[in-house]
Amino acid sequence: MVEKNRNEEVVRSPQDRATSSDNGEFVEPPFLSQVGLFLTFRCTICCRHCMVGAGPHRTEEVDLNEAIDWLHQIVSYGNGHIKSIGFTGGEPFYCWDKLLKLAHTARQLGLTHTIMTNGFWAKSKQKTRSLLVQLQPSDVSISTDVYHAEYIPVENVARVFETCRDLGIRCDITLACEPNVLEQTRPLVQQILSFAPRESIRATRVFPSGRGESQADFCDESAMDKPPSEIPCLFATVPYILPNGDIIACVGPIINLPRKNNPLFLGSLRERSLAEIFDDSQNNPVLHGLRIWGPRFWHRLVEARGPKSSLPEGYYTDCPCEGCIALLKDPEISAFLNKAVLSQKLRSYVSQARQRLLQEPIDVD
């Protein structure tokens, strides 16, 4: 539920934000209770909608020793505040030996781990079961849609889902869809429903970034005349570590934006400790304002005190990812928002909102 109070703030109670996964709804974890790790940008396939631009041609991959050190830093942060690590890519199964070692290390350290995969490896029931038994993830998320289906048959997805069910591993299926592929998506969904319940399907838009920039069908929906989105960003509760140690605030389109003057680039693990980076992120009012009020918060900041002439005349949709990427793509707006991170007045305002609306007590430095 989204309401407006007398100050036109977007108000969501913790119950509104964190809904039960048993109902097939997205559960927003507490801030910094989970961390994602891109093991690689390599992938077995080159989906035309891929936000990361992954494919066999990519060479970026984590250094195993660095990644093990990052896991130790993760488990030490905040007296065990971080409970889970999510392995993603690219395709994490593409670097199987590293995935297996990091999964084993995470378990030894007391972290649960999740895996996002396209399921290319699930070529038989026996192999699928063998790999999942070795990894012992708490959750598996399988990506499939009309774009993935050009390379990987839905039978692979079924094997992963059914094996997870047999092993007691939670499993969901992430499906990206745009209006221009809706007719092709419907029969695929019917295939999925033959082996998975509807609540296991997580529908999402194509992110306007990477190869997905040419596939995100915003312009075919409507004129660019909508106000900035007031939908809070739920992805920004989980930061992601890239193969080179850079940490970004979410798994969205910002992955392809320059790090300089980017308020959602949190820092590099090759330059600072994870604790220093995450402590600073607790006091980042631009990040937490996005979590509470969506891109409208940024838009209004720029209107009030920033390079107003650089603002978009309007937006195609109320998708928060569209608003976020549209604003951060502009160098003047991005630099203004990055500078706003240090504003003590803004920190105090957003901190109070976090305590009141999200019940996240936080001290402002």
C-alpha cells in the first residue's frame, strides 16, 4: 500500500514493505542484511535484454583469494548483521570451481547463500541434483523469459525447479517482460505453470541498461509526460560487489554508469575495508531517500537546489529504475546528488524519515 500524508511523503510501513514470500510477494530484507557478489560477467549466452551485457566474450571474474577475504569481512561486519550472500553474474556456474569454494566458505562462516542462474547446466536430472547437493544453497533464482529461451530450453528450468523442490531448496523463476514480447511470453508462462506454482514467478521489466537499453519498451507505452516515480526502490537494500571489488548500492542499471560522482557507487574493496564502506552507506541520504520516496525525491532535490535545466521534461513510466537511470545519466545531476551525500541537513532529515517510516534507527555522524 502506498499513501501520501499531509507532507506528501510516501509512507510505507514495515509490514507494507516486507510482505510474506508465502504469498508470492517480494520480501524486502533489512538494509545490509544481505550482500550480492558478481562472480563474473561471463555467461554462456548473450541475451539481447541483458543489463550487464554478459556473454562468453567477457573476461571479468573474481579473484578467489580476494573473494574469500570479502566473505570474511562480510561475516565480521556489524557483529553478524549480514546473514546471507547472493552469488550472481554473468553466470556463476560458468566459474564452477570458484562458486563451489565460495559456497563452502560461506557455509563455514555461518552465512546462507543464494544463487541466480540461467540453468544452462541442468541438462539431466542426475547432474542437476549432483550440483545442487554440492552447493547446498538456501535459495535458487532461475532467469528465464523469451530472451533466455532463445538459448536455453524451459526443460532446464523445470529440472532446476523440481530438483530444488525435492531437496527443500527455495526456488523462484525471474521472468522479464516488455509489451513488445507479451504475446511470446504468454505461452512460456503456461509452460512454467505446468511445473511451478504461480507464486514462484517473479515478473520484472527489462532494465534500461546494457543491451537492455534497446529492448526496454518504455517509448512504445506512452508519451514522455509522466512525473518522476514515487515508488520506493526495494533493490537498494542489498549492495552488490563487482568482480573488481567495486561496490554498488543495488543490482539495477547503475552497474553500467561511471563510478565518478555517482552517489550509488559506495566504494572499492581494493581501496577501503568493507566496514568503512558500509558504515558510510548507512549515512548516505541520497541512497536512503531513494529507498523511501523513489526517484521523485532526487528530482525534487534538483528542482530546489540543483541544475534544474538538466532535469528530464518527463518520464515514460513510473518505474523507479527508469527515473534513477535517467537522472544519474546526466553528469551535472549525478555530481549534484553525489555532493548532496555530504549534506548534514539532508542526512538528518532522511535519518529521521528512516526511523519513522522504516523503523531503522540510525545515528548520523
